[in-house]
Amino acid sequence: MKLELQKLVHATRAMDQTLVVSLITGFLNAGLELKENWLGVARLAMTVGCYDLAVQCLHMLDKSKCEETTLAKQLGMLADCGKNDDAYQSAKQWVNKAPTSVAALHIAGVLAYQKGQLEQAETLLKKVVEKAPLAGEAWHMLSTLQNVVAQPDFQSSISAQTVKFNQLPNNVSKACFLNAMGNVNGLIGKEESAFAFYEKSANIMRQITSSNFSSTPYSIDTNHTKITKVLTQIESDTAQSAFIKNVVTSNTFTPVFIMGLPRTGTTLLDNILCSDEGVNSIGETDAFTIACDTVLKKKNSAYDLDTILNCENVELNAIAEEYERIARELGCTESVCVNKSLNNSHIALMIQRVFPNAKFIAIKRDELENAWSIYKTFFSSNLHWSFDIRSVKSAIQMDKRTIDQLRTVIKIEVVELETLKVEPELVLPRIFNSIGLNYENNHAHFHKTPTVVKTASMSQIRQPLNKLNSHISGVPKPFLELYENL
């Protein structure tokens, strides 16, 4: 069996979806007892865009023989496969059976938070920190619930843990806690103290992620000549409609791609669009890049300029079909499918070649406000550049240049976050019209819709537009000086 698992890993690395499906299907049909290895097998299925197959693998786990950390991972992966309700119900059942289990309480709290059940999330996460005072991730999630942070007893409880956390070696949990302390201090108006805690948190993350640290997330300035050729090719494709008629996705499938850096309002816009009954979102999944890689049998193919330029029509059509299949497996049942992956502006050239009629929306925010919001938000070790002020500034400026260049050949609706929040009745009709939908006033009540949110905006997105960020203090002077002097 070890040999078969190795074969599966090699097939995944080669993005050989057919072989991956064949091997995993064989494992399932044979009813193999892979124990906790089913998690790894499910992850490999997800890597090639086979989410329904991954769910089957996750259900093969014998829960009676699994450690709690494994069960928590299983539920998290079920949610990642679009089975949010199933994951949440299973988590609640787990809590009922094991009410003192920190792992059960934590995963149930996270899933409740994502579903917008904030009171339930608060109750569960408070139980976590009562039983495990050094659970930095739970303290951090609580600190993003503004009604919780405003409670004096919470402020005193979290502050009492500072000495213990300071004694710990640098790790993600400690960084989460320090970021949470920044949130608490920021809410009560202690801006410079907040900045000091955010700095400590970011410094830890820079240290523990230094081996993989990237100074900038993307550079459109690289290989400018090749990019110009691709843009010219796209312009020719669109003008001649050379391959539009060959696209094999269903006539009712309309792909919409939101572009924008973290903390610009991409989640807000995504939720507003999903308040329409004809719209679904697949969030920040890498569905499009996975579709490209599995069809072209090449990793990161959507970023490769030569690949983008030389793709044949049959390949472009196959990618379009694969993308729709993946979106359907992730729960996109409606005609309009929204994708808000943070790399959309990086792969827009390939998206346009695959979907000549795709809809693009770019959302922007005041640069300094955006920079401060990115820096003080704890994203995870996957977004390395967010822990460094210089890299944050570089990312924001590069994103602006990228959007400006893309707009020369791709139709992109641009939304200013500040205008959207102040004058939604002027902005939203234009946005809905751009993706072929009629605007209705009920879209302004997006915060009441039961959509699942998995980004740093989980709490904020449950508020009406006129209250968003109303509790947030201004940019502290130390950050302002550092940013402007770079």
C-alpha cells in the first residue's frame, strides 16, 4: 500500500487528474483502512480539483479511532470542500458528546463564526480560553468580535495572559495573541500601544516564516515585453471572437472575478453580490489555477506568460469546462459564479483568454488606510508579505499598476470602497448591471444573508454598510511615519 500511496503523490505532483481519480477510487472501492492517511488522500484529491471525491475520503475516517486534532482537521477540510453545513452540524454533535474537548469547542466556534452565528461563536471560543488560556488563535478570534472586545472583563482577562505568552517561544499562537492585544488596545483608543503589539506580532511571523519570505507577492513589471504580447493577443482574440463560440461551459454559467488586495472590501462586495438569489460564490479558492494546471499538466501555468500566449483553443475550452465543474462541486448552483481569489489580478490574462466574456470587478481603497489595515490584520503564515511594512507598500503600488495595465485591454469595473460605503445607491446599480443583474434595494441588507465567510472580515461583514469600520481608530503616527518614509 505504501507503493500505491507514493504513486498517488507522484500523480498529484504531475497534475495527472485521471490517474489521481483512478487510484483514489480504487482505495475507496477496496474499503482500505488508511486511518489518518485518509486526510492526506483527501488533500491530494482537492489539489486536482476533485472536491466530491475528497469528501468521500474524509468520510472514510473511523472517528472512534482518531485523535481530536485529526477530527478537527476533517471538519475544516469538509468546510473547504463546500460542505459547511455538514461540518458545522458534525462539530456541534462532537461538542454535545465531548463538552470539555478544547478541539471540539474550537472548531465549532470557528465554523459558527464563519456562518455568522456570532453569539454562538463567542460562547464556544470563551470556553476554549477558559480551558486553555494559552490558545492564542481563540483569543485572536474573540478580539475581532467588537462587542466582545468592548467588554471590560474581556479586556482584563486577555491582558492577564500577557506575561505567560511573553514567556513562550515564538510561534503562531503567540503571534495571534499579540495581534489580539493590538486589537483590544486599538478599540479603546490606545493607538500607539496597539501599533507596538502589532509590531511584536509581525516580528514573530517574519522570524518563523523567513525561509519562505517573499518581498512582493507579484510583479507585473517583470518580462514587460512578454506581457505586452499577451495583451495584444487578448485584444485580437476579443476583437475577432475567434474562440468564443467554442467555449463549452453551459450558457447559464457567468464567471465573475473580483480583484483587489486584502482589506480593500473584496469580501464586502462578494457578500453584496451573493445577496442576489441568482449568485453564488466560491470565495478565495484556487479553482481557476487548478483547472489550468490539471488541463495543461503544468504547475502555475496560469502565471506563465509563454503558456498563456501559446494555449490552443481546445485547451482553453477544456479549462473553461473544468473550471465550471470545480465551481459546481464547490456549491455554485446558480448562474453567476463569483470568485474573489487574491491572485485574480495576477492571472487575469489567462482568465480573459479562457473566458472572453468574463466579468471583472476591481475594488480599491485609500492607500494608507489599506496599508494599515493589512499590517494590523493577522492573516496567517501564507501571506508572508503582510508582516512587513515595506512589502505591504510595494504590494499596494504594484496592484495599482497591474490594474491600470490590465484595463488597457480588459473591461474592468472599478469600485472605490469609500464611495461604496457612503453612496451604495449610486455604486451598486452599476456593479449589478455590469454582470447582467438588476439592482434591488434588498442588496443593501447583505449583512443579513446566511452566506459563509472565511476571511478576516468575518465579523465586520455582518454589519450594515453605514456601520462598517465605525469603531476603528485612525492610522497611528508611528505607522504613518514609517510608511511615508519608505
